[in-house]
Amino acid sequence: MTQEELEKAIQKLIEEANLDSAKAKEEYDEDCRKAKYSALERRILRSSIYENILQKLKEEYDALVLRIQKELDESLEALYAEGDTGGETPPDINPDDAPYEVDYTLPMRDRYVIVKNYYLGYDDMAQALADYEDDKIAKDYLGTYYDYLLQLLLMVQE
């Protein structure tokens, strides 16, 4: 799979997840509206019964959004694994020299979060960007996620 095909597949997965999330939000809003009108009709709008109904709807919505995110993460991970060339770590890279935790057994998303949190912790974003661009370990450790963090750091700097 070429880089262009990989990016198109990723974009499609993200768009589908966004559509699913938007649909879930619309359904949640509609269910809340129906619950409100029902509570008004039954004269329980200010009761704990209505609050419990809203809480249950919110829990169901949150669980659905979490499932959508998890499915997206799994699909992205599979795509990244498919697009990974499987190259070996260059000999001049020592993961122990990284200023953040380097654990190749972690899923890519967790690796990304660790490195992102490290670089976003800088007070000077220009320095964070410069250090990140010089970080050979991050390039190897993050693989295709490297460019996503680079784009984030470029946006934060502006």
C-alpha cells in the first residue's frame, strides 16, 4: 500500500467515525428532547426520575462514542501495521537516550500520547519543535505517527 493510499484509507476511516459520532449525537439529542416532553406531560420534569432518565441516556451515548473511538483506533492500528515497512532500528539510535519512556510493546496510540505529552510540556513551543525535529528516536518510535505530531507542534507554535 502506497503512502497516498494509506492516507486516503485513514481519511475515510476518520470520516466514517465522524459521521457515526454525529449520528449518535443527533440520536442522543433527540432522545433527550423526547424525554423532556414526556416528563413535561407526566409532570415530572423537576423530579429525580427525569434526572435518572437523562443520566441513563448520557451513559449510553458516552458508551457508544467510546465504542466508535475504539473501533477507529483498532482500524487505524491495523492500517498502520499494514503500511509499516518493518524496517530495523538504525544502529545510531539508542531508545535509552530518549527523554521519555520508550516501550516498543505499547500500541502506537500510547506511544504517540507519551511523546506528544513530553513535547507539549515545553514552555517554549519553538524549542519543542526544534528538539522534536532533531529527535531520531521519536521518528523511529512513532513511525507514521511522527508526521501527525509534527503537524500538531507546527500548529501549536503559530
